[in-house]
Amino acid sequence: MPSHAASRIAINLDRGIREKGWTNRQVGDAIGKTEHQVWRWRHAKNTPSLETLMALAELLFDGNVAEFHADGSEAAA
């Protein structure tokens, strides 16, 4: 069972990717990771390293790492 933090990261990562309209492959290619790694993060099977979270935040949330911990009411519209 994933931790609360891993679940929150997965939910917000999924949200960010969907908002951009990108595929797991596009995200992976943009940050030098595989499509499968992105899938695992989106499904809370694994959590990205801090370095990877920072790269994802730059790509999806204009560098705002805090977006990964937003609870929905705090998430950017």
C-alpha cells in the first residue's frame, strides 16, 4: 500500500500530465526517464527521486514542487 505522500504525488503528477495533454512517453523523454517509470509514479507504485520531482515540477508546474503535495483545493486551476 503506497504512503499518503506517494499517493498525493501520484494524484498530482497524473493531474499535471493530463492538464498538459501529454503521454507518459512524452514526459519520460522530456526528463530522461522511461515511459514505464512515469507510469509507475502515476500509479503510486514508486516515487520519483527529489531530483526527478524537481524536473517534473519544472516541466508540469512552472517549477512549483509544492504542487505535488496539493490536496485538490490547493491545486492550481
